[in-house]
Amino acid sequence: MKSMLMGKVAVITGAGQGIGRAIAIHMAAEGAKVVVNDLGVAVDGSGADKTFADKVTTTIQETGGMAVANYDDVATVEGGQNIIRAATDNFGRIDILVNNAGIFRPRLLVEMSEEDWDVTMAVHLKGNFCCTKPAAIAMIRQGSGRIINMSSGSALGRAGSSNYSASKAGILGFTWALARELGTQGITVNALFPLARTRMAKVAVQAEGQGLKLPGNLAGKQTPDDIAPLVVYLASDQAKDINGWIFSLRYEGTIELHGEPPAVKGIYSKTKWTLDDLTVAVPNLMSR
């Protein structure tokens, strides 16, 4: 057992498989006590299977770590409260929250149902809110905490998954806002663009083959275990001064740092813009 997270209590949502599973196991290996949250749903959010969270919990316990399983739904206020309570009731505190739970329903806009939109927003965006609020309340009382949100390169806009892109872009705004709100309380809030060979990536590759233009490089060599070390680092005391940043791990062996989007360029007028002025000025603004 290593010690970078010794004495810390971590909650990882969607930790039954894929990237969440790897994060939970890596954090436990560094000494963290872990709440393994997972409903055990399919990639599209259907079904439920508690055995996924149970297996990860058992794996951690069998290697000498401390973990408990939790099966609450991140997309409800009650579920979020119960998830955080699983940490405080079992381990006395919460130091780390990784908002990792997610689903994927790729659709062209003209084929997307209201349910496809709503359930994607509920799991990703509302799920971040439902879990982060009770975690933040506990962390403020402690005067410290780490919140790490899983966004996606799709937040930059990908045809064929506008619901997913919109929810992941919302997570960026949520991250930057909370970094400002909570940074003065000893709590850091950062986000990741992860990419690894997971169930979700497999579905995306299949969708791309059906004509949906989804992110490239989805069949790359990165595994969830390649993503987990950076998450562990950001959750540690070593990262206490890193706040409000987006880290991209979309390419093998590469970590990119993203801040809030800067303006590309601008135009200025001493008087109010008129339509005639804009007819001339906007084409110039758009020219490279």
C-alpha cells in the first residue's frame, strides 16, 4: 500500500467499470478509503446491476484497501446525498469527489428523442450537481477538498452526439464556476477530457461506423489505467494549488492543459455598431 492519499476518503461515481473502476483501485492503492458508486447500467443508461460495484469493492478489500459499495442514482438529489453520506457514515469524512458517472446515447439531432436528451443531461449535468452540493457542504466544514469532474473532448462540439456534447460542455462551466466559489475554502475543482478503451468508446466507434461523426482516435491504445494516475495526483495534497483547470488525456502519452476559452480576435468601434458598419466589419473579423 502506497501513501499519497493516506487518510483521505474518496467517492467515485460510476466506479463499477472502465475509468471509474481504475480510479477507485488506484486511489485505494495510494491509501484512500473509497466509496465505489455504481448503478451497473448499460452504456445507454438502461438496466441496473449491483455486482459491478460489489466486484470493485471486493478487489480493493482483497488487496488490503478499505472500500464500500453504493448503488444510488447520481441523477437525483436524494441519491447524491446518499452517496456522500456513504462516505461520512462509513469513514467519517469526504476529501475527494470524482464525478465520473455517465451514459452515452449518440443520435443525430433530427433522430434524438426528448428522453435521449433528458436522461443524458440528468446523469451528466444534474448528476454533478446532486453529488457535488452535499460533498461541498462537508468539505467547507473541513476547510479542504478535491472535486474532479469528467468532461470530454466532445464538449468542444461533436456531430452525432449533441446531447452528450452539451452536457459535457455544461460540466466545464460548472467546474469553472465552482473553482471560483470554493477555491477560497481550500477546495479545488478541476476537470478532465479522458479518452480510453472503454465500453463507451466501443459504442462510439460503432456509431461512427453507422455514419455519426464522433470523436476520432477512439480505438487508441490508452486504457483506463492510463487515466487514473493523473486523477490520483489531482486528488492529492500535492495539487492543492491547481484549481479551475481542464486536463486533456485524449492522446497516448500526452497531457494537455486547457483554460477558459480566450477570444480569437476582436473589433472595436468608438460609436455603437450599426448594421452598415457590421456588414463591412464582420467579414474582416472572420477572415484569417
